[in-house]
Amino acid sequence: MGIRIESLRFLLRDRDGKYGEAFDAVFEAEEMEILKGAPRAPRMNAHCERIIGSI
């Protein structure tokens, strides 16, 4: 996957059922830590993106 994947340490994703164990296994194989968003917080990622955009 190249240099870019080596610089990534975390995967932030929601708790949607479409992301199964196989999806997580791909990123865990690359030694990435998978962080799941808070339950019942559909706008959580939008708030994070806004803060990062402001920085």
C-alpha cells in the first residue's frame, strides 16, 4: 500500500453493521488501531472534522 499506509496509526469508524470483522481484519493486519465512534452519535465525526478543519 505504500508509504501513506505506514504513517497511519488509527482508523476512526462508526458502528454500522456493514463494517464486519473482515473489514477490521484488513486494518488490524497493518497494525492499525480501530476506534469506533460513540453509539447513537451520528454527528460525532462531523464535529471532529470541523475542529480539525479549524486547526
